[in-house]
Amino acid sequence: MSKATALTARTGEDVALPLPETKGDKFRRLANNRASEIVNGLGRLGNLSGPAYEYSDTQVVALEKAIREATKTAFDKLRWRTARVPPRRHII
């Protein structure tokens, strides 16, 4: 006898069991959490513009380039799954 059946038989109440998480639900949950972390991290990165820090324009350009490349790579991977087209390879 399942837990739900045993509980129903014992108490006479219907028990709502949680439905298993679908792949779409899992994607939405994880994507929302990860996107929030990224946005918060970018906000913290912007906080480095305060007077307590010193940095050069070269450092800012390097940070921006690294973030743009990582962002492009992540979205290329996501687009590949939906379009079924392999992501572009960067040839140097």
C-alpha cells in the first residue's frame, strides 16, 4: 500500500502528492536561478567602479571581452539545442 493510500485510509482525507518535475520545469527553475546570479554578479562587478578601487581601461576592456565571449558561448549552446544547428566554431 502506498503512503498516499495508507494516509487516505487512515484519515479519510485525500492527499495531493507533488507531481514529478518535468524537464521544462527544471530548466525554468535552474535558468531563473542562474540568470539571477549572473545579474547580481554583474551588479557587484559594477560596484568596483567606486573610489576604493583602481583599474585601467585595458582591464575594463579585457573584462568586457571575457564576459561577452562567455555570454555568446552560453547562448550559442542554448540556440543549438532549439535550432538543432551546431554552434559556430571560432577559428583563429
